[in-house]
Amino acid sequence: MKTTIVIPVYNEGENIRTTLSELDDKVRVGAETWLVYDRDEDTTVAAAEPLSGKTRIPFKLVKNKYGRGALNAIKTGLEDAPGELVVVTMADLCDPPEVINGLVAAAEEFSADIVCASRYMKGGQQCGGPRFKGFLSRTAGWLLYWFARLPTHDPTNSFKLYRKSFLDSVTVESTGGFELGIELVVKARAMGRKVVEIPTSWHDRVAGKSNFKLWRWLPNYLRWFFYAFTHR
């Protein structure tokens, strides 16, 4: 498979059937989906297993090898995914699956190491979600784009495509939350790698519960925010 779609999951039993169906309907690139879970008791596992072999885009249930948490699930997927291109997206359909086609097209057109799905560039939008969290994310993106010259308006968004050769060349230092996305962008820019962005929309989840912990993870994001200004 050329593209691996990595989805960290945590009790997404309410969402996963719809998510897999939407991927089947809207993703047109050759791909395999990895559902990375923490515990065997995760509701995602029981809901997904009966669908094995019945989806157009094949999926694989993969156990998080680093311990619990979204960061560790994403790390597992990024490290072990077999595809030349790896896309990280969420199980709650806050990220439109059809944008994956654009991420792959941009990676091929520009020979990009990272393609960022951007809510804050022209043509992008964010619908719903906590207002303060959105304000922080948008403001950080604006500052990093204009003053640190980071080549994306939306570095904090986890919805990104990575080229495997880049992933194999970088050491991940992130320790919590979804900070991995901004870490890899600022490191790619510091290494002279190609980073581009395309617009996306983001819609707040309608089922299940978000596992995002703003105040606990904010210091982790700030580390990479300042890194972007000091490693150019």
C-alpha cells in the first residue's frame, strides 16, 4: 500500500463504523487504514472486528506499542506503517476524509515531506469546538507563519501527511498530547525539508467524547512554539 491512514482510537465504538464507511466512499487513493488502540477492552475493537474484510479500503487493528495515550498511538503508526506516505487523522470525522486525496496529490506534486491540512489558510474553516482552544491554535499559527516563517498557517492541526523517508530521519521527542504534529513541522523546516499546506475544514464531533486535555498539554505545545523561532 502506498498510503497508510493512521487513526488513533479511544473508545470510538460509536463512530468507527461510520468512519470506515466514509473512508470507503471518499478516499480515492490506494490506502490501508490502521486503527491504533491502547487496550483490548477498547470499544473500537469490538465494533470494528466484524467489519474486517468487508470494507473497500482494508483496515488493520494495531495495538499501541508504547503505552496508553494518543501520542503513543500516533507514534506507533508513524513508525510501523508500511506506506510510503502516512496520513494521521481522527476517528470522529472532524477531518473530512476526502481531503486525504488532496494531501496525497500535494505530496506528489511538490515532492513534499509534510503536507499540512490547514483550517486557517484561505479556503479553510473551523466549525464548532471550544472557542478558547480555537483562539490559541489560530493565534499560534498566525505568529509562527508570519514571524517564525513556518510554511503553514496551522501547525497544531494533527491532520497531516508525512513522507516515510522523513519520519525515518527524525527522532520524536514529544511526550504528551497531540504536540507531535507541530514538533515534526518545525523540525522539518529546520532540516530544510519541504512542507506545504492545503485547506481543510474541521467540524466538532457529534458522537463520543474528546480526549483533548488543553491545560495539561499546553506546555508541550509551547516548547515547540519557541523551538520554531530558535531553529531556523
